Amino acid sequence: MDQKDQGKTAANTMIAVQTVVLCAAAAGVFLQMGRRDQTMTMNSLHISELRSITQDLVKSQVLSEANDANHSGMIADLQRRVEGLSERGNG
């Protein structure tokens, strides 16, 4: 082999190595983008589930408050009835 052939072989080897490194770097970038997209998708799903849970909790709280108000009214009515019986019994 003469020096020209050795130079061409070395240049071709360097080009091949650079091409492999460039492809590996591009694959790494695409892999990282895929992971980021997957993370964003999972976070979006979790946020949707949290939103649903929060809505259910608010509904539950509103119903609880309504029931508390209803129970307070019933207790007040029972108290009036008991007081009425007490007054009639003392009168």
C-alpha cells in the first residue's frame, strides 16, 4: 500500500467513525425527546385524574353541608317538640 491509499483509508475510517457518532447522538436526542413526551403524557393523565378526584371531593363536601343543614333543622324541630312536651308536662 502506498501513502495515498493509507491516507484515503484513514480518511474513510474517520468519516465512518464520525457518521456512527453523529447517528448515536441523533438517536440519543430522539430517545430523550420520547422520554420527555412520555413523562408529559403521564403527568397529563395524572392531572386529569386529580381533577376528577377534586371535583368528586367538592361534590361530597357540598352534599355534606346540605345534609348538615338538613340535620340541624331536624334537630331544632325535635328540640322544639321536646320543649313543647316539657312545657305541657309542667303546665
